[in-house]
Amino acid sequence: MKHLISIVSIVLISLCAVVFAQQKQTKTTTATTVSTPQTVNTIHLTKAEFLIKVFDFEKNKDWQYLGSKPCLIDFYADWCGPCKKVAPILEELASEYGNKIIIYKINTDKEKELAAAFGIRSIPSLLFVPMTGSPQMALGALPKETLQDAIEKVLLVK
């Protein structure tokens, strides 16, 4: 009798292990087949990247935007309270506007030459760069609605 109980126990444990493994594989398969929308994030720029993607101020004196989409450039610092306030708003806007605009971030502590080239004296400073025409600067931690309005009127003008 003890021998029969042992055999039945081993069979039940084996059966449970097989069922558990199948459930785990089904969950893994389901998780990998679910697609999530691709989010667009802000992009941190160095001086070298700025010269290639935005404007090569070392070679050109007159403004000439090099990008393929309008952009918003956030001049910020990690220690800056207002910059920390506007950062999540810019991430939201990057996702909401997707491929219509690019939102760049430049750390003024690391990229002092870029900050000096644009006369950045207070942060956050936001540079709105349309495809044509001159860029426009805004100062301070602006609310999301104001940023959306500026994006529509300055960057996405039709």
C-alpha cells in the first residue's frame, strides 16, 4: 500500500509540473506577442551631435537648421528645480507629438560651450526651432498648455 501511495504521489507531482510548465509557456508566449505602442522620448545632445543635427555654429554665422523635423531644445541642469518640473512635461510632449517634432535636451553643466553660444543665463531655456525661419527662445518652466501652444504656432505652422 505504501508503495502504491508513493507511485501515485510521484505521478501527481509530475502531472502538476507538466501543467505548470505549460501555463508558464502560454503566459510567456502571450506576453511576447502583445505589441505596445512605440514611445518617442527626448534626446540628449552633446556639442558634437548638436553641430551635426541642429546647427554648426563653428562653420556658419547665419542660422541654418540642419534637421529634418522642427525641434524644441531644452537647456537644463540636473540640479535645477524648475528644470526637473518641466522634464516630465517634455517627455509627455515627445510622446504626444511623436514623429512630428524632435525634443532635444542639453545639459548646460556638461555642454558649457553650447550654453554660451546661445547666451543661456537662466534655465530652463527652451529654444523652438522651426524648419524655416529663426528660432525663438522661451525662458522658465512653462506649463504644458503654453508649450503645446508654442509648438503649434512656432513649430507646426502650415
